[in-house]
Amino acid sequence: MKCLKIAEGKGHFSLDGKIWSPLDEINKDHILTIVTQCLDEGFEMDDPTESTVHNKAHQIIYSNLHTKFFELNSQKSRFKDESENLFKEAIEKYQE
């Protein structure tokens, strides 16, 4: 799913890949939703080096999110394994 894009010199985010909102309206709940959905499907984002973001606030937010999402996407299998191991005891305990 594509979660970040650059259009008309501004950054945009999407929770579903269809409806796009300005990047300066993103909040922690939006980020959590994007991360949860994209961990299964993978992150698709416009590369900030290929398109110019004219709005300075959008540029900073986009750049930081792109870096973090790219890192998470490249390490998602390790992240999932660590998460599963962290909660493995609790899951086994409450499944019984």
C-alpha cells in the first residue's frame, strides 16, 4: 500500500491508499494505522530525493517518516520475530 506521496510540492499521507491528506495533519494514531497496515503489505512511498517538497514543514515531516518507514520495512521480519518472542510467554499462558 502506498502510504506517502509527494504531489504539487507538498507531502501527503494515506491510511487506505485512496484518500490522501496533507502531511501536516498526521498524528500518532494515523502513523500507528499506517505502520500496522504496511507491516503486512510493505511500505510504498515516493522517494524524497526524486520529488521536491516546497513546504518546509512537509519536507521535514516527510523526510523523517520516509526514513523511519524505510528502516522498518527493511527490518520488518526481525521486528515481527522480536515482537512475537517478547509476548510469546504471555500468549502461551493465556491460550491454555
